Amino acid sequence: MTVSSELRIRALPGLGELQPGDDLAAVILQALAAARWTIMPETVFVVAQKIVSKVEGRVVALDSVEPSPLARRWAEACGKDPRLVELVLQQSRRIVRMAAGVLIAETHHGFICANAGVDSSNAPPGCAILLPADPDASAERLRQRLHAALGVPLGVIISDSFGRPWREGQVNVALGVAGVAPLRDYRGLQDPFGRRLQASVIATADELAAAAELVMGKIERRPVALIEGLQLGEPGTARQLLRRPEQDLFR
Amino acid sequence: MTVSSELRIRALPGLGELQPGDDLAAVILQALAAARWTIMPETVFVVAQKIVSKVEGRVVALDSVEPSPLARRWAEACGKDPRLVELVLQQSRRIVRMAAGVLIAETHHGFICANAGVDSSNAPPGCAILLPADPDASAERLRQRLHAALGVPLGVIISDSFGRPWREGQVNVALGVAGVAPLRDYRGLQDPFGRRLQASVIATADELAAAAELVMGKIERRPVALIEGLQLGEPGTARQLLRRPEQDLFR
């Protein structure tokens, strides 16, 4: 296992507003060409969930949503749009917390996050955006297209901003991963004193997502960032980042 | 609020093993000089908690610790060293979870993490390392020294690896912050569709800590990383990253 000692993180300029059905790989390649960027081997492309969802048609007109009685009651209690709450319930496998105006749910994929990832920021007026149906598959499709066009080994991470228990503020995490290791596992390795590390597994894909957020922002129209200088490691998926229920003390 | 579009992250080479009483600022300045690095204004220095704790003498010989009956019982149930468990209890304000061999505690500072941050990896044999007593103050002292020597505005973040509920792996977070904004607040700003963002506060200091981990690693003897290309924003502290109990659904 080798840890890089220098990284460069750049937001890709010139990406316009994306629409359902747009070819995301083609749009990214066009922006790379326009920026005249040379792509180094083992670059990781971090792509905001929202544009992936948009091109995949995961945009829902709120007018098309019929709220259930539970959605109506909760929306009324919190001053929210009942159609948006209904979408959240539809995207949920399990409600984790429903308190203090906050709805934290486990999505059908197994992500635990506010509003099951349903969000209306950066959505067309009157619409909400759902998470991609299978973000690992979305990442892999994009990786294959970019790899075919650019001819070097690449990773792709699809990222979104999640809140955390205990700490203020959101950080970006990896929803989808392809071509890059999601975790760096130190278990069994020795520290400089010769002691074997016991519990040290680092969620590098989440750290890459967080690092990329620093140049992407949320309203700056920079939904793609490139991270150069890494070693991709053993490719894996974002599914590996989900803790199994029986090991989770905070269900 | 401006979000940078490019960052560089470098691990500082040539830092040796640190001892209680060492002058951390002097050691970092010496390594910078040896590496012949020019320091750009608004560089953020990310420093591993462990070396801060070491120079501050937060290293405890396990032989000096007398375990309480609770520490003995828990240690026996989990196959741990009762003296280490006793140290964890001493560093805790509140036990959050004590189950499945895991002890998650709220430290006297208010951090919620495994083992109250007490750790024996990278510690001298027979010893454990505690978190700094006041990581914001440690960060501010270091920032003042580095700023005085280097003459440019700088930020300092003291980082540690924390696990998270729901997700596998640890990510680095900010325990101490000085000279740089810990959060980027979008509330009230408009997205490109003119919609006001409602719940978007990004924990940028945690993202910087996570980004720096990617070049620091855990056993590579690279406890300091520099992040260049940022705008420091309104300086704050890591205390701002602690969620108030009344707003925390996962106590």
C-alpha cells in the first residue's frame, strides 16, 4: 500500500446546465477538451450526484406526487411541502429518525441521510431530484466511457453532501465508486514502533469526495472535479462503505 | 463567499519522531526550510493530533494507570487492556455506547468518538496517547508561531481519524482550528435557479482534514500536510463543529 504525498484537485470549468437524457461522459469530455486539460493516469473524477441524477431522469415534478396521510401530517407539523415528504417516504426503506423537523431515512440503497437524499436545491422550479437508482453502476458506466476516450486508468466517484450525527455541517461522501479503492485497510500492518494497527480502515473514497467538494461548492456550477496524484488501488464500490446493520450501534 | 477552483495538497517530508517538550513549530519550520518550500499566503497546515499530543506531553505510561472495577469488567468482556479502558473512562464526560466491544464516548471537549480519542498506535511501547487538552488553543499557538516566522496569513487544523455511524471506515476530522473558517454557510444564498438554499452548511474544516489525510496516511511518518489555493475565510474554531446536544438526534 502506497500513500501519495501530493495531490492536485481541480474543478472542471465550462459545464453547463444538464438535462435528462444528456450524455454526461460526452459533456465532460467536451469540457476537458475546451479546457485543454491533459489527463494523467490514475486521475479520479468526482461528480456531483445531482448532475448524474439529472441526466438519468431522476427529476420529479412535485405536481405529479400524491401525498399519503403520513406525509401530510409530517409536512404540516414541520411546515414542509407534503409532496416532497411523500417523495422522501417513497425513497425510504426505513425511517431512522423523524423528529425536530428532520427526517433521516435509510434509502433503498442503504444510505442513511436526511430526506433519503431527495432535494430540491439546484432542481428545476417545481421539481425535486432523487438519488441515482444505482450510483455504483452510474459511476462504472461513466468510468468506462471516460477510460475508452482518454485511454488511461481512471476512477469515478459520485458524491453528495451528507450531514453527520454529533457534528455540525455536511461533508461530501461517496455514493458511487468505480475504478478506485473505497477503503485503505491498515489492519495487521505495523506502526513505526512495530505495533500492529487494529482498527484502522480509512474511507478514502469519502475523503476524496470531501476533498473535491472544496473546489466544487454547491452553487458555483462546478459539479465535476479531478483529483490527480493518487494511486487507484484495488477497485471497489460504494456499497463497501455501508456498515452492516448488525455492526451499527446507531440504527 | 468564494470557493477556490484548484487546490494542492502536499505532505511535508522530513519530520522525525517527536518527543514531549519538542517545539513543534520549530520542527515544522526546519522541515519547510530543508524541503525549500515557499509558503503561499492562505496555506492551511493540517497537523495530526498525535504529534500535537506528543509534544504537549499527553502520553501516558499504562503502568501508571490503576483500573477501576468498571474498566476491569469491560476490558475482560472485550479482551482489552483494563488500563487503556480506564484511561478512556477518565477522558470521557459521557459514555455514548458501550456495546459489541466498542466504547464510544463524549470527551471532555465534546467530541464523540471511539475510546474518547485514546489510542496506542504510534505511541511509544507501553504508552497511550490522549487528545490535546484544548486542540483549538494548540492550533492557535501553532498558527501564531508559523505566521510570525513565515509572514503570510495561515490556517492550522489539528486532525484525527474518527469513525462514523452507518458508514464503514474512518475519515479525518478537525479537532482544532485556527485562522481558517470551519464552516461554509450557504443558507439564504440562491442556487442557479434562484431557489434559496435552506440547510446547506458545509463543514469545510472537516473536509480539509479529510483531504490532508489522503497524503498523510497513518504509518507513513507524514503527520503534517499543507493545503494551498484556499481562501481562509472568517477564522473560527473546531468548537463550532460540535453539534449542540439539543439539536442532536443521535445522543
